[in-house]
Amino acid sequence: MLKGIIGRRYVYFAAVAAIVYCIPVTFFLIQADYVQTWLLYLGNFLFLVVVVQFLFSFNKKRDENAGIITMLTAGGIVTVMGIIFSLFLSFLLILILVPGVFHSPAGKVLEHAPANTEKGNTNGLVFKVIINAIIGNIATGFFVSTLFPFSLKGDQTKESTEGSY
């Protein structure tokens, strides 16, 4: 289906990034405690590590001299696909680990949350996971997708600028 548009490597690294992100999310949803919010940020960091690994393998496959714009684009594609996959997996985890998520008294709520957090039937548990899957992974994925291409390019003196004007 995506063979002509996007390579299997993109899908593979995006899926791995989403799965690795969802491991700490699972523990956060099981505990459902505001104090354990750091687990969500650990998931963002693991997502970042997989995107960095993709950029290294992408550059290595092109004899360690891939173009900066090409690496920026490739990292952005993996980041966006990883975010979509992580949202899907996070939603599945919420459905599995939070009983009665759509009912008024949910089976599990976010404990020890400050008074100014998002209220609802889960006391902000679902909101925190979904927003972190979007904003946290956007921040980390695009950060490394912007930073690493400039440092990974092997020969920084010989990039073709023909046709760029």
C-alpha cells in the first residue's frame, strides 16, 4: 500500500518509536497517579532515541553523506507517522487499561492531581496521555529531526546547490 510512497524503513522506525513510547505509557495508565507523570516524558525520550537511530541509519545507508533537506524530510516523516501510531496505540491502551472510560464514573481516575488540572470522568488521565502523545512527541521528534541532519552530514563542504535559486 505505502510501498511506492513511503519505504518500509519509515514505517518500521515509526512503529518502533510508537511501541517504545507506549511502554512507559502502559505503566502510567496502570498506576494512574499524577506523581508518575514522568513516565510520559520518559516515553517521549524513548521516542526521540528511535528517531535519532533512524537518522543515523538513514545517513549510513547513503554513505554518510545524505543531504540535509533529505534528512530533515525523512525525520519529519518518521516523526509524523510515529505520532499517528503512538496516538492509535495510546488510545487502545486507554480502552484496555481504563475501565469505563466513556462512562460518567470511570473505573480509574488520575490520583493526586492538582486542583487546576483538566477535570472529567477520568480527572484528566486521558487528556494527559493524548496531549503528551501529540505535543511531547512533536517536540522531541522534530527537535532531533532538525538538529541531527546538520551534524550527521559527512562532507559539509560539498553539497550541490545547483537549481536552488
